Amino acid sequence: MRSIFVVTALLLVGACSAGAQESSFSGDAAIAYQWVHTNAGPGQCGCFGLNGAGISGSWNVKGPWSLVADFSSAYNGSAPPAENSLTLTSMLAGGRFQTPRFPHSKVQPFAQALLGAAHAGGGVAGVGDSSYGFATRVGGGIDWPVSRRFSVRVIQVDYYLTHIANAVNDRENNLLIGAGIVFHWSK
């Protein structure tokens, strides 16, 4: 677990130093509503949804490539099978690729891959009512610019894999769907 945090910190320091070497740098900050479809009780598919929010920041490194840091948390107060609560929180970092805009269109598609740590807490969580584990998200979305500084994140869809103790196989295959507001910054 400690090594995951060290790698995440090194990625962020590298992004800042890469941006400092250029005469100008840019990125964005986003806040989003997120819905997570999870199978926290694998085997019999005790599938259910979690509602939450996420914040993320990106720093453009070169061309269409950016480094991303993301923090998100989602909650369900009556998760099956025992109607217990579950809070799933993740701290992730990774890379994003802004694909070229479609001809005659304002939309800005992106693809990203993030990895880091997740924490599950509540009655559904593992031993001691709290578990930590590895997490990764791979997916993308579409931003719709409304001005030079702001965009609407129309949709974001990520495959969200977590490795948290669950008494079956310690692996949860989740789906994250989100939408929000993006603020673009530059120096």
C-alpha cells in the first residue's frame, strides 16, 4: 500500500517538474457526480449501485498527453445482501490522452488509465469493517466546451477494478459512470 502512494506522489512531482520546464503549462480541474455499479458481493452477483462524487486535476505534459490525479467517493446506505452500508473511496493517478476533435464539432473526447488505492468502509466491507486495496480505472469520456475556461463533462465511463477483501476472490469488477463540470487553466 505504501508503495502505491509513493508511485502516485512521484507521478505528481514529475508532472509539476515537467510543466515547470516549459514556458507555459495548462490543465484542468473537474468535479463530477458519479454512479458506481458494483459487485461487492461476488459469486451470486450481489450487484448494486453507489452514488458519489469525484474531483480530478490534470496537467498537460506534451501535446495531447496529460497526467491526472483523481479522488472519488461513493456511498450506498443499504447494500445487499444484508442491507449494510458501503463507502468506496479511491485515490488514483495516471495518464490521459485527449483525442483530436471531430471535424466541425466542439466535443473533446478523452481516454485515460488510472491506478492507485481504494478503501471500502461500512458493514459490507471486509474484516474489521474497513479494507484497503489496489484499484484501477480505464475508460474515457466526452467534454463539451461552453467557453474558453469551462466545459461540461457530458459523460465519463470507466471500468473500475478493485482488489478489496470480500471473502470470495478479493476482486470487484465495477462500472463508473459520471458527468460534471471542468475548469481549464493555463499559465
